[in-house]
Amino acid sequence: MSINKSLVVVSQPHPQASIFSPTSLPILKGGELENQLCGSCAVILAEGVSAGTLRSTFSVPFQLLIQCPQCRVYNALPAQVGH
């Protein structure tokens, strides 16, 4: 059974944010028991991918966001953030 985690919605992206704007879902697929959901409409954005895996995989200078193709809001993905 999968665990569903809602991502945090970001109303105003940082000017230097890294943004995924997918046209189809899910944007990421893995074999773990955790799904990352849009914090607004609850569609699965990352299926079978844990927050820990996202954090260890992605490194960005400011923010890592995914724009939900269904409701168009920005969701913060867990990532290593550093300058």
C-alpha cells in the first residue's frame, strides 16, 4: 500500500527557481511506496518516489518546483538547496 504525501504549494516562485512544467503525469516514476501529490488538486506528480529520494537526487541553488499540469499551481519538491 502506498503512502500519499501532499507537496507544499508555492504561490510565488523564487525568480531563480528551477521549475518542471510537465505536460503528462506522473513526471517521475519509481519503485518506492510513497507518492508525491499536488498540494492543491491531489493528482499524483511523482509516483513511487519518496521525499528522501528526491532530496538526495536533486540539488538546486534556490527552489525546485513542479507546476501541476492539471491545476497549474507550483509545488515545492524536496531537494538539496544551496548556493
